[in-house]
Amino acid sequence: MRGETLYKILDFLEDQSLSTLDFFQSFLSAGYGASMNKIDYEYKKLNRQRANYKIERDKRRHLQKYISKLKKDGLIIENPGKEISISSFGKERLELFKKNKMLDKKIYKKEKGNHVIIVSYDIPVLFNRERDKIREILKILGFSMVHKSVWVGKMKLPKKFILALEKLEILQYFEILEVTKSGSLRQI
């Protein structure tokens, strides 16, 4: 708290001294005999430049802090030539993010189908997180749960969804059936 107050005081004083300096600089750049409008224009121009500089400086500081945090977390490494690259731990985390992104429920849209589809799965415990996301996606797609691992609906399964299951290497635990004759099922 004490450092915060000190920062605010020093920042205020710096702004005031720079404001005075900007006024004199704008007066000199406007030239001898310039109107007050010209001096005011030059003053505002200097203030815009200073504000843009502060914004850019803050962006650079923010980026430097973020890069420092990534280094500290072991996600990136910096070689002696000051080049930044992803670490092996960072690559593992990136793969995990990519897998999680594949089952993002926002990318799937409900689409009515012509036939009843039955989706059944028996996913190992290792894939608990994926199982939960798959349930959410099936709900969004309009399927109804018959059992925790059996879903029924007269909807289409998006090709993206099936490809995501394949990339996550869990498609082998799924059975997807299309019912073309109603049999004892009358209406769903």
C-alpha cells in the first residue's frame, strides 16, 4: 500500500513537470508570433505522443511480465542469443490445450436428422475429463440420456465431433448406431 501511494505521488509530479515542459516545447515549436491556437495544437500533439508512448511502454511491460511468468513456469526457454522457444513441458501443455479445444462445446451446433442415432460409449477412467465434456456436447446437440453412457436422438452428429474423438484416441470406445427401421421404437 505504501509503495502504491508513493508511486501515485511521483507519477503525478512527473506528469506536472512534463506538462510544463510540453508547454514550453510547444511554444518554441509553434514559432515566433504564432497564435494561441497554433501553440495549443502543438501542445495537444505532444500530449498525444506522450500518451501513445505510455500506452506502448505499458504494453511492452505487460508482455515482458507475461514472458517472465512463462519462463518461471517452465513453459518457454530463452537461449543465449535471446531467442525464445517452447520447452518440452510447454509442448506437453500445448497438446493438452489443443485436446481440450477439440471438445469445446461452443463449436458444435444442433442439427435435426432423418434417423434416430444411438451413441453408446465405455470410456476408461483415464479420460474422465473428456467423458464429462462429451456428455455436455451430446446435450447441446439435442441427444437425450438413456443411461450415463447411452444417448439417443433424432439429430446429426457433426463430422468435427467424430474427428475430435478420433484425434483424442477415444473413438474406439464408441458405438454409433443409426436406426433406419423403427421396430418397437415408435416416437423419440
